[in-house]
Amino acid sequence: MLDQIASFANSIPATMKKLLALLALAGIAQVANAAEIVGDAKAAENKIAMCIGCHAIPGYKASFPEVFQVPMIGGQSAKYIESALKAYQKGDRKNPSMRGIAGSLSDQDIADLAAYYSQQK
Ligand code: HEC
């Protein structure tokens, strides 16, 4: 039995083994990462500079590429904000400005921003 396992293991090329080990490690790191992310509204204070220009002006209408109303995001639930930002990131929701912005945010940024805006009135 052990012999069989050993000979099977020996039949896997060394590079392949390294690759499998790396994949396993990456998987573990990702799980750890997902569990760690907690939104921090205070940390978001350094990140909202790029949102204020569009989202903090009541009734503001952006004019590029066409005139559209910018939604108020303060006071919406953190879950909603987070899923909206991820949808822009993935391209499920299409808006050129938000796509570009969401694409530059990390999961931690998104969690922080969601926490921050959900606490706004
Ligand atoms: C250039 C202007 C602009 C900037 C800057 C901007 N947004 Fe937006 N955002 C918009 C517009 C316009 C929409 C509505 C797009 C649509 O219809 O999907 C939107 C939509 C959203 C939504 C979805 C709101 C809803 O009600 O569904 C969220 C959440 C959001 N933005 C968060 C952010 C955050 C967080 C930042 C900063 C990191 C940011 N935005 C920066 C213009 C902007």
C-alpha cells in the first residue's frame, strides 16, 4: 500500500508537485483573507476623497459621458454598498465611472467604505 502511494507520488513530476503545493497554499491564504475582512469606517476616512466629488453633493448631476443623476449612498446598508461595488468591479453593473473606481479598490477598501457610508445619515 505504502509502496503504491510512494510510486504514485514519484510519478508526479517535481514541478507539478510544487505547483500543487502553491495552489494549496494560495487556497488557504484566500480563506484566511476572506475571514479577516471587517469594514473599518475610520480607515475609510482616507479613502472617501475619491467618492465625495460625485456622491456627496445633493442633487448633483454628472455630465460625462451623458447627464445622469448620481445616487446618494450615505445611509444605505453596508451589504448593499458592498455588493454594488463588487458588481461594478465584476462588470455585472455597468457604469464607466464606477467601474473604474471599483476596479481600483481592494476588498478591504470596499468593506471600509461600506462601513463608513452605512453610518452616514
Ligand atoms: C465620477 C463620479 C463618481 C465617483 C467619483 C464615484 N461614484 Fe459611485 N456612482 C456614480 C454614479 C453616476 C452612480 C450610478 C451608476 C449606475 O447607475 O449604476 C454611482 C453608483 C454608486 C453606487 C451604487 C448606488 C446605488 O444606489 O445602487 C455605490 C455603492 C457607489 N457609487 C459608491 C461609490 C464609492 C464608494 C465611491 C468612492 C470610492 C464612488 N462611488 C465614487 C458616480 C461616481
